[in-house]
Amino acid sequence: MWLRIKSVGDDVTGGYPWSIPNRENIAPFVGPWHVPRQRTQTVERPKVTLILASRPNVYSSSPLDRIATRREEPEWIAEKLKDPETLFVPVWRSKNLIRSTEGQPEAVYISGSMAHTLRMQEDGPWAFLGVLDDRAVFALDISATEDPVPLLPENLGSFVDLRSVGWGVPRPEASVLAHARGLMHWRQRHKFCATCGNPNEVKSSGHMMLCTVCKTQHFPRTDPAVIMLVHRGDRALLGHSTRFPKATMYSTLAGFVEPGETLEEAVRREVLEESGVQVGDVHYHSSQPWPFPGNIMLGFYAEGLTEEITIDTEELVDAKWFSRDQMRNSKDHGFDLPRADSIARRLIEDWLAHG
Ligand SMILES: [Zn+2]
């Protein structure tokens, strides 16, 4: 059933307190959500299967108790900053300290005494992250130094891009590293007030920046992005972007949520804009912290209502429907799936396990 909304001037006499856009038939819907206007009764809808996340995503499952009330207790924080039992997660120019043990990446935290030496030399920004087994954990940014290696004990590890490490499975320390990286990145880029341009000062143990003039409070940002596996029967839609690290990589579509938009609407809009494919039902799968630099990825399955692909060449180089068999044997078919640490890969693997 199509709902028709009359345009202003078309005998709207009900005393509406709002104005209605001057367009005919602007919001047809079936159910509580907006569906593309082109949809007709002849569209065959595949059976919907709810697919749940089979395991946590990489960068999730933090072992820390964030214990946010402690952020407002400066005496307790000062005590913990000096406590030799305290752990510090160093961040250098958005890179994390990691060492490899038998090929497995491992986070390296530094002790309170070592951090004290570093802080005496560099006085870098810090933030209270939480408590791990009764030990306070702080992020410590040592970006001011040109070379952090001489400041640390030998063979402690090296500073690398968190994403380059290749966390294949969720491990709690990956979440702590992501937490520290994201918070320090935000801090570095919010030294000045976005309202009046004057300097901010740090509050709440690194979790708030307060403008020194207009007193506007600025909090750490996490911008939502939707990422969706569009499926139709036994096939799924994957695209290739020039931004991808590999020329042969195909992945799920994704995009940022815009103001005034639900997550489901963002899924439908992004898929339509990037590929020309219309989407019906949208089901949530899982989310993933993505501090590269400050996002959370919200993963969905989306039912493809149409098959014809018309790519947005600003966003994509190519997009195709791939069968489950092709995706299970991607190398044989000349393409690569997204990285093991990505929610895109989780969406694909959980979908493959259901057919
Ligand atoms: Zn201000």
C-alpha cells in the first residue's frame, strides 16, 4: 500500500503545525521504514536469514574497567601516575608499541617507573584508560620525541601502525591499543576550541577538553560508519576502491552516517549511491571500534532487491556479485577478500557459514 502525502497547497486543511515538502508521493513506505520508490510487487524477495556474529570482532572485548568516576578524582589519578605498579600504553605519532613473539603480535605496556622517566623527559599528554587487575592503565603520548627507541629498554619492541600487525583473531590487548591510539589521536587534534578558536585545556583525566575562553566542553569523538554485506540469494555484492591496500581486493560497501539519518537509511543510501542496487531489509550483525582515526563500524546484512550495478566512479572502480563458491575460493578467481582484522571479513565469513 502506498501512502500519499499531500503537498502544501493541496487542500491541507487539517491544521498541521508543520509544513510538508512540496513534492507528490515523497514518502511511500511499507512497514515502518522508507524503501526505494521504484519497488514494485513483482520484485522477488529472498528468504531473510538472521546471521549472528560468530565471535567478537578484533579491537573489541577490552579487559579494562573504564571506571569513569575515577577520572574526576585528581588525587587518586596523581597517586596512580606515580605508582610503580601502574601500566602505561605508549603511543608515538599514532603508532603503538608492539613486539612479535613466535609470529604473534603482542602489546607492550611499560611500567610506572619507566613511564616516569619518559614523562620527566617529554612530559607527553596522558589519559586514564581504566583498571586492569587492580592496576591503573594510562595512555601516554610520546610523539614529541623524534626517536622514541633510545628512551626505551632494548628489545622491547617497535612502534608500528596497529593495522599493519595483522591481528587475525580478537585479543583483548588489541582493544587496549586501539583505545589508547584513538584517544591520543583525538587529543592531538583538539588543542583548540572548535567554537571560538582559543586553546583548550585538558580535563577529566584526558577525556574532555575545555575551552579556556568560552568554556565549551569538547569530548572524544567516535563517528559512526555503516558497513554492509548486500546479499541476493547465493550471491553477495563486493566492490573495489582505489583506496584499498591491494589492487585485487574486493570488500563490502561502507559509508558514513549523515545527520538526520538512521543507520538503516544510511545503509540503503550508501548502497544505492555507490552501486545503484536497491536494498530492502537491513539486519544488524555487530560493531567494531575503528580508531583509524576515530570511527565505529556498524555492520549489517542488507537484502538486495535489484541486481543491476551502476557504480559511483568517485567511490568505486568496480563492483560485482560474487557467489559463495567464488568467495570461498577467491584466490582461484583472481581476487582477495578484506583483511582478517576487519568487520568486512567477519560479515563475509559469517555469511559464507550460512549457505
Ligand atoms: Zn571556545
